[in-house]
Amino acid sequence: MHHFDYRDGRLYAEGIDVAKLAGDIGTPFYVYSEATLRRHISVFSNAFSDTDILVAYSVKANSNLAILRILANEGAGADVVSGGELARALKAGIPPQKIVFSGVGKTEEEMRAALEAGIYQFNVESEPELDVLDALSLKLGKQAPVAIRANPDVAAGGHDKISTGRKEDKFGVAWADARRLYAKARAMKGVLIKGLDLHIGSQISELAPFEAAFRKAADLITDLRADGCAIERLDLGGGLGIPYGAGAVPPHPDEYAKLIKRVTAPLNVQLIFEPGRMIAGNAGILVTRVIYDKKGEARRFLIVDAAMNDLIRPALYDAHHDILPVAKHAEASDVTYDVVGPVCESSDFFAKARKLPEVAPGEYVAIMSAGAYGAVQASQYNSRPLVPEVLVNGDKYALIRRRPSLEDMLSLESNPEWLD
Ligand code: LLP
């Protein structure tokens, strides 16, 4: 469910006319709907209303401070994977007691910042990381609350590049090694075991892989407790998919919750979730202007002013995003386009052989479901400025990230001043 709908043939973001917004902001730009964000976080939380949970929004999906503030205001915590994300979460007012820190390559500097902030949990992903965290905590006179991320070796439906829970993936510790590492951690003075963590992938559209992984986790908790480890929390990661308009329709959070409650009820643990896409994905669109309609020999290309550097998902994962005309014309007939950007790569496309109502140069189209892994994965490739982000709330809008000027972009570079 989202709040991007047509009224009299014009696309609206909540109460804002997207074409008018495009005139004010200039294209391309992202628009987010506050009502949609709030709705998604509450649908997720309500699915677990009778359970002890922490929803730690996965900041990597969309880390704009204004978005984080909305989620903080809804009571969400944060799952962060870098010192930068930690700083954002704290700046947005997410209490450290609701922050978990995941990632395979936490540096000592990042761990120090997290220890000093007093975060809720480190999700430790390897033995060397455990050693470093223990030593650092001791040095700082602290004790780090930890969960160990174990890799359940479950293949989860999503694209190969976003599957994380198979034994070939770099994430977590080997399942068979988990008990040994917990025993080692128990003997450490710098860490305090709190729970178990797993995350199996992203854009997962069926319950079976979740069920397989969560059942394994429940068994492991039983074993760990038998070994004498006090496990109070189970972090189940993120990964629940969203409808993109094509492909499988993922389960509703209520069904996901039902499964989880069934599997975890006997464990008596606090559940932690790290949803990202599910919260932000359908809360954002990328608005772009048609530059040319180019009739090639084999294809008709709709060349738009957004490109792969602004939204890389189609290029990187062959991802489908619905594309809608911002103004619908009753008389327009369907045309099969390749919708492409101006970047000099053949992978710079948003859709191939896509049927759309005919649009003319100067008109706008909206690339849907772009709120997660959109702006955050943007680059300045081809020296294209990062695009602005706009937040809509009812019939008001606000610029929440401005478009950098060319001077801004060039200001970090300098003539060499040689040092030896
Ligand atoms: N927790 C951990 C440890 C993760 O690695 C991720 C995502 C999440 C939570 C959130 O997963 P979500 O609920 O959003 O599925 N760039 C890719 C997605 C990469 C996901 C990486 N990890 C894409 O655009 O599809």
C-alpha cells in the first residue's frame, strides 16, 4: 500500500501534484511519502503487537535523516552497518538502546564509536571480529552486548547478488562453528552474550526459506542454552520482499509474523527485526523527464534524464520497477520502449521492451518502488550530481536533500600538493 495515485489522470504523491513538484524542483528527483512510511512501520509492528520485539529499521535501505526522524518518531530503532550509518541514526534521534550494529568488516574505530554511544547489540560476524571487540571493550572499560550472526546455509529466493545466508556467502559464522564461538565468547570479559542473529537475504517472496532458517535458529538456541549460554534475544534480520508490480507477490507481514510466532513462541526471547525495503521501498518514487524519443533500428528508446547512477537496481540486479506516466492522456496508445538514461553504458536502463502509454519529450515519468536502495546506492558517475530528495506529507512538501551544485561536486578535489 502506498500513497502515489492518479487524480483526474495526474499522478499525486499524497496531496501533491507530481508534475507541479517536478516544475518546482527540477528533474530527476526522489519523492517519499511520509504517510506510506508511517503506515509500513505500523503494519509491521502491529503484526507483532502481542510480542516483545524491537524493530531496528535497516538504515542502508534509505538513510536520509528526515526519513530516519520519521521512523524514530514511530518508535523504530536502527540496524546500522558503518560508522556513518551509526552517526546518522544517532543524529536522527534514534536512541542508542535501540541500535544494532551488523556487518562483516567493522573497524576498531567504528566499534569504539558504537561502544561509546552505548548501542544495544553488536552482531558479530566472525571470530577475529569477536577478538577485536573483546580487546577493545576491555581497553575502554566496557562490556559489549553481542549476538553472533550464524549462517544457516539456506538459499533464499531473492537475486543471487542479495542472497546472504548460504555457506558460500561472506556473512556470519559457520553454523557448525557457532557453539564453539559462543563458548569462547562466554569466557571473555569484554563481551556479554545477549542473543543469536541471522539474516538470510533480501526481497524474499516466500515464507519457506524464512521458516527453514528460523527453525534452525530455534534449535541452536536450545543447544546454546544447554551449553549454559543465556540467550535472551533472537535477531531475525530483514529480507521480507515487497510487490514491485511484476514477479512473485511476497507474503503480508501478518503471515510472516504468524510463522515467526509459531516457530519462536517456546523460546521466550525478545525478537529483533531489521526490515529495510519493506518500510521504505514503496514509499518512494524517482521522477524523471523524457529528453528524447529515439526510434532506433531495432528498438524505440525513451531517453530520460535519470540514469543508472541515480537508481542502479535494474542495471545491477535486472530489477523490475513499474514506470508510470506522470500525466495520463486518454488518447495515448501503448508503445513498447526501452527506457534508458544518458549514461554511456548499455546497462544504463530502467526497463527493456516495456509497454507504456506513449509519452512525449518534456513529459515526466515516475519510476515506482524506488524508496529503498535507490538514493542510497546513487553515485556521481558521468559527473552527474546526486539527485534531490523530497518528502511529502499531505499537501505539503519539503526538500530533504538538495541537489549539489557543480562547485559542491568539485570542491573536494584539488591540484596535487605533493608530500613526501
Ligand atoms: N539486515 C542485514 C544484516 C542486511 O544485510 C540487510 C540488507 C537488511 C537487514 C535489510 O534487508 P531488507 O529488509 O531491506 O531486505 N541493494 C539490494 C538489497 C541489498 C540488501 C542488503 N542487506 C537491492 O537493491 O535489492
